Amino acid sequence: DAGVTQSPTHLIKTRGQQVTLRCSPKSGHDTVSWYQQALGQGPQFIFQYYEEEERQRGNFPDRFSGHQFPNYSSELNVNALLLGDSALYLCASSLSGLPTGELFFGEGSRLTVL
Amino acid sequence: KQEVTQIPAALSVPEGENLVLNCSFTDSAIYNLQWFRQDPGKGLTSLLLIQSSQREQTSGRLNASLDKSSGRSTLYIAASQPGDSATYLCAVSYGQNFVFGPGTRLSVLP
């Protein structure tokens, strides 16, 4: 049973560039959420995708955007990168976006912005 | 504002001790609460999920309790082992998003 997979695992960008991170949910799951985790802090909710639409969004600027594909995989795009965007980006999957559903996380994508 | 706090921020114990990690949340209108473990630089591993209607959940040496009225949850780890060393995070579901605490960094010394 494949768990949540994310790519790439590590990447380095410079300020002003754009980045795309990818996520495949756990087998059987149809909902993907993205979180940003700064060093030493808990993850912060970015947004959730269900049925190829953004269902809910946290307190992040429009530079952060996403997409969900018909196979339930998802992308997170960040434009005009800032130094403060350096973080571990975590993808979580769940079933049908149920508020009572259990979250399963991938290993994350470590982004460093220079 | 929905906030989650965890006490202590860090904990160091000798192997074999029983220990308790605490999680508090300000808004008690939760759907569920989930405890995770995170090893350095890694993703989150789910440990226990407690629905809002439940009082506790157990898995092996782990036991988590939930008291919605007081806005608290505790994670009890019995007979701690060096392999338990990690950061433990609690997360509260308010619908489509989970609000995370900052975590408790646990070190179990051999």
C-alpha cells in the first residue's frame, strides 16, 4: 500500500524564482492538503484540494497556488520566492476531506531560498 | 483565534520512564485530535487519532486522552525507549484544516 509520496525531496532556489512541488496521495485517498513547516515550528495549513478544487485556504498570499489532477495527485506552486519561504513543505492526504478523517503525511520537500 | 500549545517544549528522560506530554487548544469545537511523531528532517507519522466523541485511544505503549470541555489532550508513553526520541506534535481538526501545536522534543537516554 503506497503511502503519500512527494518530490523533489530537496531543492535550492534563489529569490524571485518560482517552484513547483508534487504530491501523490495515499492509495484510496482523494483529498490533498499542503502545509508549510518552518524550522522549530509546527506545520501551518496552506490549502486543501478536493475534487480538483481548492476547498479551503489558510493565511498564505496568492503567490502560493495549487492544482489537483483527476488522479488526485497535486502540485504546489510558489511564485516570486522570498527568503522566508525556506521551509519544509508537507503534503497530507485524507479521505473525501472529511473533518473527522485521519491525515497521512509524506516525507516533505525541503526548500531553501538563497 | 484557534491556537494549540504544547507543554513542555522539550523533555529529557532516562530509558524506562513513563511520561506525559500535554496539548491545549483554545477552541473546543473540534472534530478530532491527532498525535504525530516527527523525526529530524522527516515527515509526520500518525500515532493516534481521537474523535471528538471519544475520551481516549490506545496503541501499544501509547495512550492519548481527550477532554474537550477543558481544551486538553495528553499523550502517555509507557516504558520509554531510546527509539521514542523524536518531536511529538498534536493537531486539532476544525474542519478542512488541522491546527498544529509547536511540538514537544523528547530525548530518551539509554
